[in-house]
Amino acid sequence: MTYFVLFLGLCFVLGGLAVASNPSLYSGGVGLVLASIAGCGWFLSLGVSFMSLVLFMVYLGGMSVDYVYSLSLVADPFQRLGRIGCYGVGLV
């Protein structure tokens, strides 16, 4: 059990580093999910199941949705809205 808790702690730290360093845009999202799952498992091993559920719902329910939305905005700098580009919408 001790090795499992240490493994979850290592996954949590590596997931946080993947989000912070962001070697690729998509690895940051994977790191966020990894850190969330590892943090939830860590809290479950301590016996704090309600806090684990809250962490899971906040991270995967809210923060990762915002991260993926920001990721989609960054990944495509010249977005098209139908046949009108962003510059045309900006002029209107």
C-alpha cells in the first residue's frame, strides 16, 4: 500500500509538471487529467472520500473543460466562422 501511495504522489507531481511545462499543447491536458486522477486516488487512500469526489468533479468537470476550450482557441489562431473570417466579424 505504501508503494501505491508513493506511485500516486509521483503521478500527481509528474502531471503537475506536464501542465506547467507544456512541452505540447495536448500533453498539458493529459497531465491535468493524470494529476486529477492521482490526487483523487491519493485522497481515497487517506480515507477522505468526499474530498476526493469534490476534487474529481472540480478538476474534470470544470477546469479541464476550460483548459480544452483555451487549447482549442490557441491551436487554431485563424478561426473561420462560415465564409466570414475573424477579421470580417471584427469589422462588424
